[in-house]
Amino acid sequence: MIGIGDNGAEGLLPQYTQWINECDVLVGGERHLQFFPEFKKEKKVIKGGLSALTAELQQETQNAVILVSGDPLFYGLGSVLAKKLPLEIYPYTSSVQLAFSKMKESWQDAYIVSLHGRSIKGFAQRIDGRKKIAVLTDETNSPQAIAKYLKRFGMTEYDAFVAENLQGKNERCRSFTLDEMEQTSFFPLNVVILKQRELVERTPLGIPDNAFFQRKPDKGLITKREIRTLCLQELGLKENSIVWDIGTCTGSVAIEAAKIAREGAVYAIEKNEGDLENCLENQLKHRTDFVAVLGKAPDRLEEFPDPHAIFIGGNGGNMEHLLQTCISRLQPNGRLVMNIATIENLAEALRHLKALGCEVSILQAQISKSKPILNLTRFEPLNPIYIVTAKKGNE
């Protein structure tokens, strides 16, 4: 397998060119094969799925060369095919290396993300606070779309460098503000580099309650910061966790979870339309981008992938069916955390969770916060809460 750039054969080492000329079968995308019009032996075009091509190559007895763009082990076919074929891999310079060289910028500290053929959902929390980001794009997730997306989430501390058709005939490299990038047209083959113009740090764990849009005039339908922090600790989230937030309301727990599990995904459900609107507004304000739907769980949970962690802020009076659904979908060794305010609901939750084979622990949180009274200070209690944690066994 040989990596190749948009300058075709002229960018290859003489040894690579010799191997291509001497091989019996040349495999590659249409664009790559067009670089070798003089090759008259068998050509195989890479199109669509790889399973049929892999099966063909596994039966191939002749000497074959596979051409791929850039470094085959950088978002390329190399890692996939190397598991199934006896490959030797010879990389070319990756598009990201070339883009940084055109920008004259070091890249050992860059965060690299591919939006090529992927959804942009979750991009905000993945890059928030990162100083230098390289983005692989496609026609949907174009530089214009990326600029519009970043502006929606208030991430205007970034300037952009766009490298197009690297080493091709129409190579073009330019710097932009986000406003400029949104209004400019680009060739389909491009890499976007985002660099902070000014340092913006990520919000630490424990966002203040008053930093969230909440229902008016009845504020208070929010998992309070102190309780929220304890619940997030109990959830045991990792960077790549898939998380459900049931009864998300303002989205406070889901937003904090998305900031922790920023290489994973968060899915939230809320039955009140007004609260869901607040959740969506809070996502934009706090630079998190996750799926939030209108509905009463367990309805619509079939739309979500199986989670590693589930938070239930409210069950809406359908606890048994909800817990059965959640535990059945929870991945092995996953955790479910519930906030419960009454001893009757606590007793019911314990009964159902133990019947479902979970290991259950309870934390009773009774927290008071200082409050000034004239020139003195008193303590004002928060409502006591039972934090129930259920761990699913390793099936």
C-alpha cells in the first residue's frame, strides 16, 4: 500500500514508482488510477464498501499495489486492510502535515478531528478550549458550514486557515476570520485549521445554577450544582462514554456530562416543551452539542444507542417500566444514577433495581449554603436528596 498526493507520480520516490510499474494489479480510487494512464495491466477501482474488494484481494495471487491518499494510517484504509491482508505500508505526507507546513505552524500540539463522512454533532464540546485544531472536511461539513456552526456556539475566538487541493494544480491556501470563511467558496478537497486568537479556557466542573436558562417565573427546576457534581461523580463517566439524561429539564446534567464525555455522546429526553427549549438554549450558551428530544421516557429511548451511564432526574410516575427499560439497555458494568426526594419513591426504586439484579448504593445529601443576613451569616438548606446508584453486572 503506497500513499500518494495530489501531485501524482511526481511526488513518489523512484522505488515506489518502480513497484507500481512492475506490479500485476493496481488498486485505487479513480482519481489515483488516472495518475498512471500508461499502466496497461489490471486495474481495480475502489468504490463503495470495502468488503467485496477485501474478499477479492484476499484471493489475489499476483503482486498488487494499493494507492491511497496521504498517509494510509491517518483516517485511511491502511488500518482496516492491514488486519485482513499481508500488507506493507509506505506513507506519503498527510494532508494535515501539508496544511500546517503551508501555514508555517507547528502541529505537535494540535487536536485533529475528522468530519469527513461524519456528523458534526458533538463538535462543539470536542474542540472547546483547544488552542489549535485541524479539521478534515467534506462537502456537507465544509469550511462555510464549520464557520456557521462555531458562530452559533459563540466560539468566535477562532481564526481559520484553509488549505485546498494541496499539491494539486489548483492549490490554494488562505487565512480567514469566521465571518469571512462563512461567506467564501472553497474547492471540495480542503483542510481547515482553527487557531485561538485569544485564550479561552473551558468551564470547570460545577457550572453555577444561575448560568443556566431556567423556567420562569418558577426557577429551581434544576439539579443544583452541589448535587449535580455528586451525581456526575457517581456516573463514573469516561471521555468516550455514551450517556442518557432522562428528564433533562434545563439540561444542566447533560451539559456537564457532555463536557466530560466529549469524545462520546449524550442523549437527553424531556417531556415539557418549554424546558426542552431552555435545554437547547443552554447547549448553545455552554458550548455543548448533544441530542435532546421531546418525549416521556421510556418512549423514544429506542432512538438512542445503548449507554454506559444513565441519569434520571425525574421518572414521571412510571418507575418500574422505566427502570426495566433502562437496565436492559445499559451496557455491562454501566451505572444508573437517580435523584429521589421522598422515602416512598426511594423504597420503590430499591425494590425494582434489586429485582433487576443491580448492585445498589445510596448517598443521602443534606447540604446547606451560607447566606448573608445583615452583617451576619446564616445557613440556608437545600432540599435533602437521595442519590441512588445502581451498577449493572458484567453479563
